[in-house]
Amino acid sequence: MKIEGVVENILTRSVNTKNGPGTVYTAIVNGEEVDLGFKKEYEVGALFSAECEKKYGKWKPGASVSAPHVKYGATSGAGGRTHMGKPFPLPSEHGDNSIIRQNSLTNANATISAYLSVAKPAGDLNDTVQDVLKIARLYAEFSSGRMNDEELSEE
């Protein structure tokens, strides 16, 4: 079951482990208790979205927990939001843009590969490369927060 929403509360409980005492965290999301285990990855007010499964009577997130965990109402000095102390939308000169560009290019390649597996290319290799770069730029602009939903629907 996909659980999405704002973290309403974080509950803690102490447990004994083979390495000594530890703390287990549980997030309350839309009234559902989601077991986070030993990692407190969320704060109250953060966005949560994950496919969860019921294990031992509790919801546990699968491997596809969404990121970023942006708090509602948290703002940067530039008027945007922040995530882990970093501005969002990400300024074009920020160092994290290289990571976004690499990920966008990888995902654009995967998108074009999936498309070409069911369709014949309309042009030559150069046209395909240009299509990959165009999609990569679109992904990077959206991922960095510099493109909003309205601009995306116009593309």
C-alpha cells in the first residue's frame, strides 16, 4: 500500500539490542503508524511517500522511500524551501547540479532506450543524441526545482 502525506508525529521507544540500548522510530502519516526502524529520517512536517507493507502488524516502508523530505513551510533566504540546509529550488551555480545532471542524463538514456525498444527512431544517431540531451535538460530543470509544474505541462 502506498502511504503518502505529511509526518504528523514521530514516536520513539527504547529497545535492547546486541550492541546495547537503541531507539526505534515510528512516523504517524495520515493516521497510519509507519515503522522507520533505527533511523530517524523524517521530522514532523516532512513529506512522506513510500510503498509500505504490513510486517509484524506494522507498516514498514519498502526500498522506494521518496526524497527529499522537505518540511512544509520551511523557506530559504531566497524565498524557496530548504532541504537539509540546502536551498530549493537549487541555484544554477550550486555544486549539487553536477549530480543532478549526471542522474538526469542516466534517466534520459533509460527513457530513450525504453522508447526505442518499442519504436523505430525517426532520424539518425545524432538526432537520438539530441533527444537524450533535451530530455536530460528537462529532467535536470525539474529536479533542481527551477521548472515548476506549469512550465512542465507547456513542454
